[in-house]
Amino acid sequence: MHDTFIFQFLFVSAVLIVCLPQESIAVPGCIRICAGSVYDPVCGVNGRTYSNECHARCEYVPVRCRGSCPCGGCVCTAEYDPVCGIDGRTYSNPCSARCSGIYSYRPGECSNGKRY
């Protein structure tokens, strides 16, 4: 019985070590560990909604907020400091881009004239 407990402890510890580091590459097989998890959506810092925190961690994505993306409750200033989002739209400032779920952008307006 004692050996079984030690084995289970070591197995769970190994899974946590493999699945929880904050890196950029997903862990093969980690999603299977989350398969029985409850649906409790979270929004990752990459703007993608995950079915729960376990799935986000398996892909090494820190959680930005609970619930689906984009995260609610954004309050931004009216300062005009335009950024061009990866979606090709110009946002009035970085905060408004992030509140729209756009986390990858460059300084300045987009050349296509689309505004958001």
C-alpha cells in the first residue's frame, strides 16, 4: 500500500513538472490528463479561449482572465497612440487592441485604412 502511494505521488509530480512550466511548446499527451476536466473557460494571454485552466497550462499559456475571450471590464484612456493589429485593423491605442482580443500589434496605423 505504501509503495502504491509513493508511485502515485511520483507520477502526479512528474505530470505537474511536465505540464506546468511556462514555455512556448505544448506538451504531448498533456491534454489527455485534462480530458475529464470540467468546462470552465479561461482566456489566455494569447487571446484564445481554452475550455479550462488545465488546457491552457498544457499549451504553456498563462491565463489572462476567467471566462471566454476577450476579457471583459476593459477600461482604456482616450489617448490616441495608434497600433496596427495582427488582424489588419488600426486601434486607437494598445489597450483598445488588447480589449478587442488582439495581443499582437505594431506601432502606428495600418496601411489598409481599416479602423476599429
